[in-house]
Amino acid sequence: MSPKLPVITPRQLLRALRKAGFEVDYQQGSHISLVHPERPELTVTVPYHNKDLKKGTLKSILHQADMSTDVLNSFL
């Protein structure tokens, strides 16, 4: 059984994605776009707000990043 999705803020998620090798590509308004330099097909968009990410949004971001919940938890 896979672990539950953590309740995290966009700031915590950005920190974890950077540890996973993603780099900020650009920011447009309150959304930050990240790309992985070794796998340029992986582009992730993170909404940068002052509240916790909703589970559906976090799940979508993890899908975009080709990352499992276990891997995310290891970078938190």
C-alpha cells in the first residue's frame, strides 16, 4: 500500500523538487515552472500560494514530475 500524501506548502514542495534535481525555469504570476536538466520532458508547474496544497493538485504535480509519494517523502 502506498503512503498517504503529505500535507505540505508550496514552499516545502519547491524545496523537495530542487533536491530531486529540478531547476526553476520561469515564474509567471503566482505559478513557478520547473524543469529537470537531465530529463527536459519533465516540466512541473507549482502554484505558489500561502496555503497548503490540495491533495489533487499535489497528486497532479507528482505525476508531472514522474515522482512517487515515497520519493517525495524522502526529499522532505
